[in-house]
Amino acid sequence: MLGREPLALTTRLLGRVTRGLLAAGLLAALVAGLPWALIHGVGWPLPDHLPSLDEIGTALMTPLSARFLLDVLACLAWLLWLVFVLDLAACSADVARGGLPGLKQRTGPVRRVAAVLVGALLVAVLGRAATAAPLTPADAARTTGHALVAAPASTAPVTHQHPQPRAEAGIERVRPPENGVHDSLWRIAQRCLGEGDRWPEIWALNQGSAQPGGRILTNPNLIHPGDALRVPTTSPPPAPPTSPEFAPVPPAPETASPAPTTGAPAPSGAVAAKPAADPTGDRSAGGAVTWGGGEVFVSLGLAAAVSALLVLARRRYHARYRPGSGRRDDDLPVAPVVYQLRLAHLRAQCHDEDLDLNTGTDDPATREQGPEPGGEPILREARASRVRVIGGGPATPPSVVDVALAASTRAARDDTATPSEGTRIALDLARVHGLGVVGPGGYAAARALLLTLLTTIPENAPAPSVYVPAADLARLLGVPRPSADLPAAITVVADLDTALTDLDAPARRPAVLVTAPPSEHDQHARLQHLLDNHGQHGLTALVLGQWRAGVTAYVTAEGTISATDPGLGEPLRGTRAFTLPETATRDLLAFLHTVDPRDSTASGAADSGPRRVPPRQVTAPPDTTFPLPQHNPGSHPQRLEITAGTPAPEPPAAHSDDPGDDPRLRAAHRDQRAPAPLALTVFGTPALYWCTEPARADTERRDLSGELSSRPLELLVFLAVHPGGVSRDAIVDALWPNDPPRNPASVLRTVRSRIRRTLDIATRGTVGEVVLAEHGRYRLDPAVVEVDYWSFAAAVTRRRTASTAERRSDAYEAIVAHYGGALADGLDSDWLTAAREATRRDALDAVAALARSRVEADPDYTLDLLETARAFDPHNELIYRDIMRLQHTLGRHDAISRTLDLLRTRLAEIDTTPTADTVDLAQRLRARDTGIPVEDFSRATAP
């Protein structure tokens, strides 16, 4: 085996030399041989003197001779030869400026022939180095811990194209790190000059300058807190807009303290988003999400998957609430990157409507004078993200993963286009036999691919298993050793040989191997054999280095794929690879470890069927994210948990039992002698109804919800849950978090105008202004619209101000009666999470208070109350356990099994199962009825 490598190397060298000799011979034949043949075979084809008119007429009247035809063809050959020589010179100039990739910048049949010949000759002389993109000095300054595609040094330094006169400079101090975010030249340029891409100007002023402690600035990537940097005080003339893929590379922040040597190439950085006013802040459109100056650049599919998992995690977390405890400050803690991806997904859902609101605020119809006649508001259609799959067939197996984003034609020519617009490029890793990533941004691209593989799983497709050696995972995450907070799909192995042995077993589901390039020939052969023979089963590899058997992509520091191997990887060239920094990746993996729906161990119950758990090198600690609910001791199986805890403290009683000091609440519960023509329901699915004759009880109501788009409907719901009115800033912060409109006042006027126009058309002008603006605050007009939430809020206020137990009990009953389900169900907005959970807990606390006072005297009524609470919170195991206890007390033992089955069905909606305590309680209650000891119950006969 040792002789194969030199033999293969010799064969490749001979082939390259042969192709080079053929290209050189053909070039010599075309450049020198063709003129020699024309001169000696045909001679001078043109006449030796200027012909007269008589000679021209005679030539045209005589039959065409062979000599004349030969001279015409010779003239055409000389002309073609001249064009070829000029194109050959142009190709040589392109090679001198930008290497082999520069040959593809122009088209034309003669230019293509010249480019092929020059390229073949260049590859024969330089080998693979000819296909790599040139490195910039900023790229070359970055140290990496893996093999790189060879690339010649750049012939042009990274400087501004237009020479600027040296400006008088000010002084800016490098700031200390804040929340893990280190200062950098890019951030200083953004802060002082208003544009981060102008950081080379600051570096030009400070290169070689002396800093505190005697240090000399020699590396733009390494600055220390307290360094004094000169910054230009005058702005240069604007430069032509450039595509984001070819923008100067912002230097990565590095700390003065030495970091552990992990070999990770991508710079670590914070994932916190920039302020909302920052033009380089969060953007989500066309299939990509980016923030933090491009440090985080992921597909919209990953953002949507993380958003869905966060919703699932919150549903699980909120299902652990104990009714009656009164807790309101225990929301699920999430990492910043998870929250940002959630917001990005929500923004993408309303991107086109928000864009229309921002660009349509100058329309005269949006002014406050009132609606103008005309049609309904026109909204742009949501642009569907286009996807191009490389190497994939009609199906979408788990190995098809989003790799990069190709800039759209509009983004290439329009400087107003967002950098996330374009076509998503997906790669079937199994069919291309693995992907290798090299270059300064290789590890960042690998991290984004890993998270995408773990989260974006096609419907009805098996989830892939990920095998990764411990050392490679540590380098990928930038830590000394792998953490235990990893999702169940990741299997950490000792080394590559162990991973290959595990993957060689019969595959039960798709698997992905993440590893550094094999260092030994035997390992390389085993890996290639596995990918070739098990690729159809979804087995693939993500190699942290060059992988000749599949596709290798060179990723620059700014995330651009500048070079690939010939073949299937060529469509990736020039695209923007999805990337993730180390900190964000670690936070996302820890989040997946906590809420991974495929990890059934979080529920604490045994699975209903067999499940393959991959071996782990490290033992994960028990999940402590969700607080376990309190439960009764086994000696008191009949005592209700909902009444066992300490009741929530009651607020001090007020002097009046009125619905509160809020004039909106008093108006909502005044005498209904003048009903409002509109009715807005926010419990359940939001709906807006119009009554043609509000005074008549039997008047048919018309649903107007379909006439309103998402933003106007969301504004109505937000104002409905704030009956006292809210400020403009509060509305903007809720509806557009971290991404406010350029002109909030104009956007709100536009939304109000669309509500006004829609209702004016639907009601034929019979309804007045719904949203009132008074003294900078916005509210709904109670004379025009009635809201079901106001009755619920008034009952909550009466409960807080009740002075006697009887009035407090009446308020509890009113709360339960007026609660109509989840607040604005189906409306996906982050501000609704807290409001929705607060109203649900108010209703559950009311049920707990009523149950505490009625359980001894009226267990039937208490059971009805718990059935109502189960409808309020269908995933709360505590409620189901209390229902089973009351069913046992009332002698309804057959219903216990049905209750447990219903609980299993409901918990399956959030990908979990009943806890062992719940199953054990059902067994004990059934044992008291049947007389069978609990130990004699088998899993098959258990309730």
C-alpha cells in the first residue's frame, strides 16, 4: 500500500504534463503555425495596388476563380488569427491580475478557446494553486489549524480604490470587552465613521504606531483595550457600491490574553445583535438571516427550525405551572442567539408587508385627514425563497442541507438590496460523497452546516445521527474539551477509527461524520469506501479540511466560497456560505440538548417503544431546565395537588369594587343601552365582527377578519389587551422588536389608514374611527368596538380589589367564565408570549382558588372546574393527576384509564410522555379499586 501514493502522484504529474504539452503545442500552432502556413501556402492575398473601377467591374463579371476564393478565405483566416492573438493577450493579462478565476469574466467563442488553452497550460505549470482565489493580506494574517487550499499571494493590497488626501485625525480609545464582545477596527469604524467597511483607513493611519507598554501595532486583527487610535475626521467621497461578498474583510477581535490552542480557524465573536438603528443590523429576507456585522449568517430554514423549537420548549415549560402559585416571573431563559433567530423568523413572515409599509408612507392616503376613496390597500406578494439543489434528485433526504446563498441579480446591481436576498444553494452531501471546507472561514461554515443538519429535518424523514471525534469537536467549538450539553443526535467518539467502526455497522438511519481529514491512507480508504457504498442510505461526511473524494470548498474570512474542486462543486463558487461563530454554536447546541424533541429522557418516563440511543463518551447531567411539579406523597394519593400548595397572596383590598380606575374598563362594563357596531374577540383565534343593527340581539354578524392583513390585525389585538392606551414607542417595540421602521409615526399612520379604509369599504362608511390617537397615546374607541378581553380584565381587577371572600369568589367565577382560550391563538408574535401566559395563569389561579374552597363540600363541582382547567392548559400533568384523584373519590374508576390515555395523547403534541409519578398514581388508584397489588401490574395491563 505504501507504493500506491507515489504511483498515483506520478500518474497525475504525467497527465498534467501531457495536457500542458498539448496545450502548448496547440498554442504554438495557432500563434506561429497558422501565419507560416498562410504565408507559404497562399502568399499575400491582397492585390499589390489599389484596383480601379474597371478592374472591379471586370472581376465581378468574370466567373469566380479558385485563386480568388482562396484569397478571400486567407483574409478571413488572417482576421481570425488577429482576434485570437488579441484574446490570448487579454487572457494573459487576466491571469496576471487575478489568477485562473479571472479567465471566466468574459465570454465569446474565440475568448473561450484562448482561456481553455491558457488555463490548461497554467494548471500544468502551477497545479492546484492555479484554481484557488488569491488571498488578501487580512486573510493571510489569520492563523488556521487545518490544511488550506494553496493560493498565491494577492497582487493588490486591501485599500480604498480612490486615493484620499490625508485628513486631520482624532483619537479613539479601544474599549474594553462588554458582555463578551471585544472591540475591533471594524466596530471602531462603524462607531466613529458610520461605516465599518472604512476600517482600512484607520489601519493606514495607525500601522506601526506605538501603544501603551511599548507595543507596536503590526496586526489589524490584534488590538488591546486602551490602545489610542487616530481616526479620520473628514469623510472621503463616496465609493461605488460593492457587493457584500467582495467587501473588505473586517478584522476579528482578539483579546490580549492568550487563548487555548484549538486550531479553530474562524474568529470567535459575540452573537448579540447591533442596535436597531444600525443599518447593518438584523436582516431576514430571501432565505437568509444575518446580524452582528455578518458574524452570524444562517439560512432562514435554520431560523424557522430554532423558532419552532423555542415555541415547543415554552409550551413544555409553561405546562409545569402549578395553578394557584401566582408565579409570573419564571419565563424560560434562552440564549441571545436563540432569541435573535426567533425574532428573525417572525420578521421574515411579515417582511414584504413591513417593506410595503416603509416604502408606502409617502402615499397621500396615509395622512391623518381621513381615508380617500379607492380600492383596498395593495400588498406585495411574499417573495418565495428559491432553492437550487446540487447533486440531489427529486426527493429531499436528510443529507440535503443549505450550504450558501447566491446573490440575486437585484442584489448585484442595487445597493438598496439586502445582502440576504438571493437563491439558497443546497448540497446533497450523500450524493457528492462528502464535503470538505478549507480556508479562514471553513470552520464557521462547518458549524452552520452542523446546526442545519441537526434542526432542518424534512417531514417524515428520519433524523440523522452525527458522529464526531472529541478532538475535532473541541477544535470546531473552540473549547479545550467537548461539553456534555450536546443534543442526543451527536455521538462523541474517541477517534476517527472508532467512528468508522460504528458507521460500518448496518445503518438504521442516516448518519453524518464530522472529522478532520484522515491522516493515514487506510483511514482515507475506509472513509471513502463507506461513503461510496452507504451513500444511498444517507451516510455522508463533513470534513474539516480538503476532501478530494467529494467536494472541497475554500471559504474566505468573510464567508465567500472563492474556489472549489472542478465538478459538482463549481456552482458554489462566488456564493456566500452560511456561517456561525463559536459562541453562537455552543449556545445553540446547549439549547438543542435541552429541548430536542427526539430526546425522550427529558420527560422522565419510559418510552413506549424501543429507541436506539447512541453511545456517549461523556455522561450528560440530568435536565434541570424545567422545574418538576410538586406531587403528593404516596401515602396521600387522594389529596389534590392544586390545593396542597400555599395559595397566592391576595392584594390589599381597595375601597371600591368598581372595575378599576381605567375609564376603558368602566366603559366596557357600562349599561349596554348603546352597543358598539364592532366586536373584537382576542380569546382564541382573533376575529373582528360587524353588526349592521347592534341594538337587535338577533342581528347577524359579519366576520371582517379576512379583510385585514397581519400588521393591522396585530395592532388591534395589541391595543385590545391594553385598554388604557399605549404610547407609540410601546407599539413599535412590540410589533417591530430590534428592527423598528425608519419612520415609526408614518408607519403607524399607514396602518391606521388601512384599518380605516378596510372598515369603511366593508361597512359602507357606517363605522367611525376605531383607533384613537390622543396626546401621543393610542387606544381603541369603546363606543365603536367591544372586546371580550375587557370583561376578563375587569374581572381580574375586581378580584384584586375585592374586600370580602364572597366578592372575591364571584370575581374568580367571572374570570373562569370570561376566559375563552389562548390569547390571540394563531397570531405568532413574541410580545404575545408573556401576555398569553399571564392571562392563562390568571384563569388557572382562579380555578385553583375555587377548587380550594369547594373540594370538601362539592367534589362534583370541583371535578367540573378541573375539566375546565384542563381545557385551559391541556398539557399540565398536575391537572390530570387531580382529575384522576377526584374520579377515584367519586367512584369513576373506569375514567382513570381514559384520563391517562388523554394525557398521553396531549403530551405527544409537545413530543413528551407522562412522568413516572403520573403513571404510578394511576396504578395505585386502580389498585385500590381492583384490589390487585401495585407490584402485580405489568406494563401491558397498567392504566
